[in-house]
Amino acid sequence: MKADIHPTYYQDAKIICACGKVHNIPATVKEMHVELCSNCHPYYTGTAKLADTAGRIDRFQARLAKAQEAQAARTKKAAKKEEARAAS
């Protein structure tokens, strides 16, 4: 290994979460502040909720309804055409 090119490795580095929980883990920085940890993350706490901030579900449902209406109109038009052929 080359000398003086590697960062300092701290065995007792503090990782401080916004919720107040402090984790002591080995890292290359002495102290780090994070927004989420395993103590407060919704996935780990079981409080995860579906966040539809961009309205993606509503847009999908509108697009699906429009596609179904178009399919129904095509089916109705094809049935009418077939009926006209049968009458001729």
C-alpha cells in the first residue's frame, strides 16, 4: 500500500440522525449527520404509506379509462359494420 494516500479511518465515528438516534460505526469521517436511519425510516418502522405526490395514480387511471372507452368504441363500430354487412 502507498503511504499517505488513504483517508483516516475512525473506528468510533458518530452517525447522527435527525430523529436524535446516534449510531457508532467505523467510517472515514469522524461525525456525519443524516436525515433518516433505521430507527425512523418508514420502511423499517412499518409506517410506510403510498405517496402519490405527482398524481401518478390519477393520471394512470384517467389514461386507463380513456383506453377502455376507445376500445369500447372500436368494438361498437366493428359490431355495427358487421351488422351492416349481414343486412346487405
